[in-house]
Amino acid sequence: MATESYNVLLYYLYTPIEDPGAFVEDQQVLCESLGLRGRILVAAEGLNGTVSGLIADCESYMRSMRGDSRFSEMAFKVDAATEHAFPKLSVKLRPEVVSLGLGEEDFFPREATGAYLEPAEWREMMERDDVVVLDARNNYEWELGRFAGAVLPDIDSFRELPTWVRHHREELEGKKILTYCTGGIRCEKFSGFLKREGFEEVYQLHGGIVNYGKDRTVRGERFEGKCYVFDERIGVEVNEVDRTVVGQCLLCGVSCDRYLNCAWSPCNAQYFCCEACEREATGYCSPVCHEARIIGFSVRSTEG
Ligand SMILES: [Zn+2]
Ligand SMILES: [Zn+2]
């Protein structure tokens, strides 16, 4: 077995950063000096990051961040890994660390956010009759795994969530709403949005699914499948109590959580595919893509 000499860190904090442009440069220099790779978004409202590196280098990074009074409260979720989880380092300046696309109606999550539930409180609350467990992530994320019984909005991007809520008010009205996401940052904003929309009892899973999976009491119980992550691992295990697979092979329907990218590059769709179908279909998500490749057909990508 390969040694787990690397860590993958996931972290965020809403905290005012006076000169975010200069802070981007500081982060770039710090991460380069430690050989870290990953993605860090910096805005005047805070920071959202995920990086990988050798254990000692990740520890230096966490020490350095905690030594900065603005980030002393930042919680890091730490995973062991056998290698880097990212191909390179990218540190970017953004208007917001996560965007719900609210434009003029936008707000700072420190002004309005849902009540935090720690993992054990969350597990207890989700069993009640008067709650709705609401997944705040995108469709390709919950297809790989989600909490049992959760409402799963069919959205491709976080910015579509406010519209989804406005079209599904009656499902949520009068219930306690329990929202969750990968590491918690999207729910800081989304639960605040729900409160501003007039929902009175709004809760968020503190630290998200990743923290829930690390909690020694709940051990990931009631989470089905894997947690989608935005790095080369794609999915990480959460439930140590009763593991299940929720994905299905796109080609034959067998229960499966292996992701492939369609071998026809203009499609490049990420899809579940079992090993047998991968051999048979040689990596194409559909006969259309296979054929397109053979006749050299090309289309413009519509992805922005
Ligand atoms: Zn298959
Ligand atoms: Zn395809």
C-alpha cells in the first residue's frame, strides 16, 4: 500500500480582507514556497481554499494562517492522501468567495446565516418529521452521494438555487430547513438567503459533509454514497457504518460510482461507467459520441 505522506486541506473563513489583491500575492508566495497545489479564492469578504501538499508543508501552511489574526478562527478539514490532489496552484481574486448570483440583493453572511448544527445534532434533527433536508449542491455532486431522504435540486450551478427555492416554496414552507454542502461555505450564504426569503427555522451542517464524515460519534451515518470533491480524487468516503453506492452505470444501469470523462473531447461529459462497459464502449458516454469521433465531427463547446 502506498504511504499517505500527503494531506489535502479544505478551509474557508468569512473575514474582512482589506487589500485582497495584495493578499492574493502573499498566498501565492506562501503556497509556492511550501510546494502546495490547489485552488484558493480571495475576496474582500474572506477566503475559500483547498490545497494539497506534503504533510509537513500543509502543517506549516496551517500554522502560518493561524498566526494571522484575521484567520485565527479558521477551521481546516484535513484528509490523508498518497499524492497531490491537484495538478497545479491557482490563487485568484474574486468579487465574492461563493456567488449565489444575487446582484443588488447580495449580503454578507455574517449579517444573516442559519443556525449551526454539529454532526451529532444534525443526525438527530434529520430524523424528525417536521424537517426538510435540503442539498445545496449541484446535480453532478449529489448523483455520487447525499443524505438519506434529502431534497435534491436539479441544478447545474449554485447560482440557480435561489430560483429553485422560489419555485418550490410550498415544499419548504412551515418546515425546519436543514441545509448542507461539501465543506459548509455554500450554506453560510444559502442559509442566510433562506432566512431573508422569510423561512424562519433554517439550520446548516457546520463544516459540511466532510466534517460530518470525520466526526467520531456519527461516523458518516445516514450518508449514502460518496462525497463529491473538486479535486482529482472526485469522491471521498463518508459513511463508515453502512456504505452504499448510489450511482449507476450510464450504459448498463449497474450500481457503480466510477467516474469517466467521455473520450470524445468536445463532449468530455463526466459519467458513471462500470469496468465492463468501459472496455466495451472504449470510453465513450454514448454511441453518438463514439460515432462522432470516428467520422471526425466537431462541435463548439457551449460551456462558459
Ligand atoms: Zn456498465
Ligand atoms: Zn460523450
